Amino acid sequence: MRYSETDKMNYVYYGHYAQYFEVGRVEAMRALGFPYKDLEDCGIMLPVTWFDIRYLKPATYDDLLVVRASIIELPGVKIKFQYEILRKPELTLLTTGSTTLVFVDMRTGKPTKCPEKMSLALSPFFQN
């Protein structure tokens, strides 16, 4: 944790957690082969429509954090992520949360379906 991200109590300021979730989400998408830039180049943006967070324990200055981001169901028009923020090295769970994003056609500004290529790539992870 960087000093500038902490408050007077030496805790990470609560507003920074949205940025941590974003980093986890962007890197998860990149690891799956779907970087945000590629989606945007195809005319799709992903605005956040829901943000939920639960603070369990504070992160403090100089903590090493792990952000785990997972997609919780096969995307349709929406894609939902769950997050865990853990402190290294013991992997103490500090924060949990979720976000929902909507696939939006940049030309029309209207919701659209998840790109077929992405849906096909993710579907094996959601079959019973």
C-alpha cells in the first residue's frame, strides 16, 4: 500500500477500493484474452452499474495486497464480478465486493449482448 492511499488512521481510504476492484477486473479480463482496449476497439464499452463492498479488516500502509476477481455467471448483456482483497503473506481476507457492468454499443449508447467470442470462451467455466 502506498502512503498516499492511507488516511489519518493509517488505514487505506475507503474510496480507493473501487480502483483496486477495477485493476483486478481489468487484469482478469486481460488474462482471459479480452483486454478492455480490444472491446473498446470493437465498439463496446463496459460501464459499472452496480458496486457493492464489505470491509472486514483494514488494509494499512505498506501492506502487500492480492486482489482476486472472478466472473460469477456467464455474461449476457451484463457481466458480474466478485472480488476478494487479501493481505500477503498470510492471505488474510480484508474486503469482499461485487460489481455489475453492462455491455454497451458505443455507437448507439444502448445495451448489447456479450461478444460471441467472449461468451464462447467463457461458457466451459459455467457448464454443470
